[in-house]
Amino acid sequence: MGDEIDEHLGRRLRRRRRLLGLTQQQLASACGVRFQQIQKYECAANRMSAARMWQLAQVLDVPVSYFYEGFGPQRETRVRDGEAQREVFTRKETRDLIRAYYSLSEHPRRRLLDLAKSLNGDVEA
């Protein structure tokens, strides 16, 4: 079980880093470690401490819980659903859209998100 969760955490770290268009070196510099350490986290050769996970979450602008999403009960169903989602995230178009989104300042970013939700009929009350 320990290896499974380390691998899951590493995959989530890699996914978020890539979505933001960061290299391992850039992420490492922001955390004050060498890129090899990020590489080891991503391939689950080294475990992330709670403090390091907190730091990575801050740099990657996600809650710590992001790293655990998709792990736990009913994992098999989520794995299948996750494979379909992963296909979307491997497209260059998706990565370009996410990079453009995060290059915006906070206010336009919120407005764009609201627009996207309204186009999908997913407006929060």
C-alpha cells in the first residue's frame, strides 16, 4: 500500500507541474531543492514529507488534498474514469489553455471560469 500511495502522489505532482508548464528545475528552485529530488518524488523513489507536500502545494497553488484525490475506496472505478481524463490532459490544446488561464491575473481568471461554467450550464447559485 505504501508504494501505491507514493506512486499516486508522484503522478499527481507530475501532472500539476506539467499543467502549469513548469520544469522539474523550476519547481525545485521554488522549493529550494535540486531537480533530482523532484524527479525522485515523481517516480516514487523518495517519499514526500508532510512539510514538503505542504510546500509543493503552496508553489503549485493547490490544497494538499489535491495530491490524494483519486486514491482510496472505489479506486478501481476512478482509475478507469481517470484514464479517460488523462487523455484530455495529454493534449497540447489543454495544456496551452491551462497555461493561458494561469497567466491571467486573478480577476480575469475568475471571470473566465464563470464564463466557462455558464457555457456548460454549470452555474453555482
